[in-house]
Amino acid sequence: MAALFSGACAGTGAAPVISDRITAKHKVSRTTAKGEDRLGLDSRDAILRVPKNAPDGPLPLLVLLHGAGGSGANMLGRISSYCDDAGLAVLSPTSRGGTWDGIRGEIGVDVEFINRALTKTFDVVNVNPRKIILGGFSDGASYALSLGLINGDYFNKIVAFSPGFIVGGEMHGKARIFISHGTRDPILPIDRCSRVIVPALKRQNFDVTYTEFNGVHEITPDVAREALTWAAS
């Protein structure tokens, strides 16, 4: 798969993969988590948010990945209100280093932490296993696409806000994909990133919803609403 995206933004170099599979086991449980709180896994933690007035039944879960230099908390803060409106529970982990390990062309250490965070989430949230979504912004969007394609049998949808590249790996399943990108993005220019990634995905017969907007490297309110409504549907 890596060769398909060799024309996208820098960061697609091949490297040994430690483990790129999401293996956390879903369990049927009652939702006991309320509001927003840290999971308490370590100093670079994950934040879990359950929307107010969440129904008693299973909830869709968005695993939300921040951009370079960010954290789970500040990423969640950017779009938490839109997640609540869409009725999404959100797990927002923090990368082990300054950004996700996929930027170096390898996947493994961050996957292990995401598995730990998912396992703890399943203890306290009644998650619909057919509605587990992987999303992110910037480097987080690139990582979401990379992990989501590899784990398309686990995540049924992928949301990528302004991605730059995809790290190759063996694909399993076929998740549906939402991608957005600003036409004036100076960080990850659209012509070298999403306008390369999206056609490559479509050539592989992926179901891709693609939105370009007049903006820079950002998530606009309109795009956030569109993406998260799509994710929860």
C-alpha cells in the first residue's frame, strides 16, 4: 500500500513494523463513565468523554488523535461540543512522543497505548462494536488513515482532518472514509496531500467522502459538524 501514496507529503518511508493491529477486546457493559476525565494510565494520558444525556444503550465511539506537539486533552477541546451534538463518546489519547510514531514510517508503540486505552474504555462505556471510528487532525489524521486502513475490520469509519500521508501496511477490512482539507493549507499543502491521497484511495474502491474548504490548516466549525454527523450516522 505504501507505493500508492509515495507522491503524498513526506513521511511515507518504510521501516520495520512492531505491531500495527488493534486488539482490545470489546465487552458488553453498562456505561458508568460520566462527563470528561483522564483514564489514569500514565503521565501522557488519554481523555475519555461521554456526552451528556447519553442513552442507556450502546454508544458510537470516536478514537481521536491530535496533531504534532499536541495532546489528547487539547485535541478533544477543539471539537468536543460537536462530538456531544453527534452523540459520540470520545477517547482522545496522547502520543508516546511529540507526535505519533507513524511520522517516522513505523507503527507500534502508540498502537500498544491505544489498545490499553480502549481496553479501559470498554470497562466503563457500553460501546457499539459496529460503530468504532478512528479520527484525527494533521499528523493525527495521517495516523488515523494509516491505522484505519490496516484495521478496517475493527474501525468501521475513518475521519481525517487535513492528513499528509499514509504509512503502508497490510489492510484488513474496508472502512469508510471522510477527509477534509483547506485549500490554503501552508503546513500540509492540499496539492501534495489530500489531492493525492483521495484519488489513490478511490482507485482502490474505498468509499471516500471528501470536503475541500476555503481555509488553512484547521478544523472549521462547518467541517467538524459535517464530519462528526457523518461519523455517528
